[in-house]
Amino acid sequence: MVVFNQKASNGSTKSSSPSTNISKTINLDQGDPTVFEPYWRKMGDKCTMVISASDSMSYFSDAGNLCWFLEPKLGDSIRNLHHEIGNAKSNGRHIVVGTGSTQLYQAALYALSSSPDRTHPISVVSAAPYYSQYPEETDYLRSGLYKWAGDAYKFDKEEDGNTNYIEVVNSPSNPDGSIREAVVKRTGGKLIHDLAYYWPQYTPITRPADHDIMLFTFSKCTGHAGSRIGWALVKDTEVAKKMIKFIELNSIGVSKESQLRAAMILGKLSDNSYQNLNSNKPDNFFEFSQCLLAERWKKLREVVKRNQLFILPDYPLEYCNFTRKFTQSHPAFAWLQCKEEDVDCEKLIKAHKMMVRGGVRFGAEKKYVRVSMLSSEVVFNLFLQRLSAIKGNFN
């Protein structure tokens, strides 16, 4: 049997993050969500799951469901969580499960572009600064169905007569945390809404999202990136069928073990989070996570204010329908800008032993960098120390 829990093999609790030597370069490039490990360690055996060798052997999870490889327990947990959080409408939608939202992104591109009469690739765009992986993920397979066409703002202004396009709306935005809407105003366009970070720990939940294709991921919701589970809420049955077909051909479904683990953990959020909301009890994951990220952002803003070399975005105070409080966004990434216009901010920060992702990869200028706010406590504290130590040295 396989046992999933939060303990080491010797019974002690430990973090899966590698040890950090104070003299080594720290990785703030990737959004590896180890920030949430303390909460799940504290949960102990409440999220332990036992799977026997004879369990989950079939390809099929629910042969009567359109998405035949979706575990019913996961589907129920997803609908319940969206209902309780109020961040997306799930009723009347098909749930398509994928191996992370990356696979679902490819499935959605396929579904929206696979017309039998298509003679040339459809353009795929997103408003800059866009998620840095969109260009590579879009063009990786060199598909004849679609191709990356860059910044949606520039595409909207082009006068080439091309009315067919797919716009990816990433909201809250990775990298800058802003709330986005579609940019291109042409007719004939199709939309994919990437809502990976539309959860209460990152941003106020102002209304339930209601779009044709909405992508979510387990890794950003709870921090369980290693389980590789994502899901799409899809209105149109034919689009859902094409997405399911893509996943069927790509991987013949999705791991049942990962789905069952996700179902248990998402269900635990529904069981614990709402009855204890605003009660100062540790079982409330979203309140715990929001407070943690708010404290990190406070510390970062203090450092930026002291050294006066960088600029951070400001976020409006908004009412969150989930927490029933006015709050600001506390994004998973800091979109850091060097005040000096001609400075390569990525090169500057890397010189101080910090790996970050430069703005050029997001379709922005080199004076910007994206910095992960989701690292372990040790790494985050080293980041603050090293950022403070730059002290205007641009050489």
C-alpha cells in the first residue's frame, strides 16, 4: 500500500526544501510554493491517505462522465470549494482534470484551434507583462494549429485583417498581480482565462469568475505542486470533449492517486476553512496563508522603502466576499522595478546571489524582475537581507 502524509519515514516532520547555505545563490526564479509547508506539517495525519495495491487499477474513473478519467470525489471537492470561496461559477460547467494547468493550457489551445477548415495557425496572444512560459508552451510542439503572436496590446493595434485569435487572460497576473480583462477588441476571438492565483491568500475575491474556459491548479491553491493536478471549468460541451480527447491522446487520463489526494485535501479545506473563518483558529488555511503573505509583503515593502533603489506595484483596497474584509492583494510574485531606467535589474540582483526572472521574458523591459514570494522562510529572509545589502551598487 501507498501512504500519503506529511511525515518523514522516521516519524518526524521535515520540510522537503533543500537546506540553504548562506553563501550560496538562492532561487527566487521559480514559484515553488514551499511557503505553505508549515501549515500542512501542522495538519499531521489529518490528510493521510492509504491506497492499497488493488485500488485504482482501471483507466476509467467514471465511464458515464464526459471526462471519464475524473475521479468523482475530486469533481465534488472542486465544485464545493469554488462554491464556498465564491471565486468561480462551477455549476453547469464540465470539469476537465489535467496533469497541472500546463497540460490543460495545451488542451485548451488544441480545442479552440482544431477546426477542419483551418489553413493556417491561429494567433495566440496575452497582454504584457504576460506569463513568461506562454510563448514557449505555445510554440513547443510547433503545431500547425496555433502559434504565439506576442503582446495582446500590440496585436489589437495591428491592421492585418486577422480576426481569428486566442487571447489568454491571466488574472491575477503572473508576474505583476494585477486583475486583468481581455484586451483585444476584434471579433472572432476566443478566450482562455488562466485563474491560477484567484484565491483569497493572493487577492480579494470580488466576484465569481464566469468565463467559457477557466483554468485552476492545485499547486497554487494549496501549495501541493508535486501532485501535478489542475482543472478546467468549461462551458461548451464540444470544447470540453476536444480537451478531454487531447489529454486522452497525450497521457490516457490523469493519475488517480494524485486526484484522490487532491480530493482529500480540497475537501479538508471545505471542512475546516469556513466554519473557522475569522475565528483565529489555525485550521483555516486561507486565513493562515493570507496573513503569512501579507507579513512577507510588509517586510519587503519596508526593505524597498529603506534602500530607495526599487519600486513595487501598489494594489487597491478591495472588499473580499470570502473573508468579508477589506484587503489588498498579496501576490505570489513581486514585480520589482529598478528606479534607474538603464539598469538590467536581473543582472544586478543576480550579482548578489539571487536567481530571479528578468522582465524581458515577460514581454517587458529589463528594468523589471519577477521575484517569488513563495519560498521557504529561510530563503525569504536571505532574500530580504541581500536586497537590503545592494545599497545602490549598480556595478
